[in-house]
Amino acid sequence: MAMAYMGGGIGLIASSQSFGFLPTGVFRYILAVLLIIYGLFRGFRAYQRYRDGE
């Protein structure tokens, strides 16, 4: 799931705005950065759980 969130954020930044259903402007980049940060957080938590043996 962490990779999906990060991929979604990168995809949101990289995609064109021609589809019309994705957010536009500054909100688009804020949402993309939040998705990437949340993906990194989820990945870090998954790594911690893996390392602790749970």
C-alpha cells in the first residue's frame, strides 16, 4: 500500500490536467505531496513491524 500511495502522488504530479476530474492548481500539488508523505510513513511503519518480527 505504501508504494500505491507514493505512486499515486507521483502520478498526480506527472499526469496532465486534460482529464478534468483530477484536482487542479496548488491543491493538486498539495494533495500529491501529502500522498507521497503518507506513503513514506506507511512504508516506514511496515519496515518497523517487519524488523520487530510481528
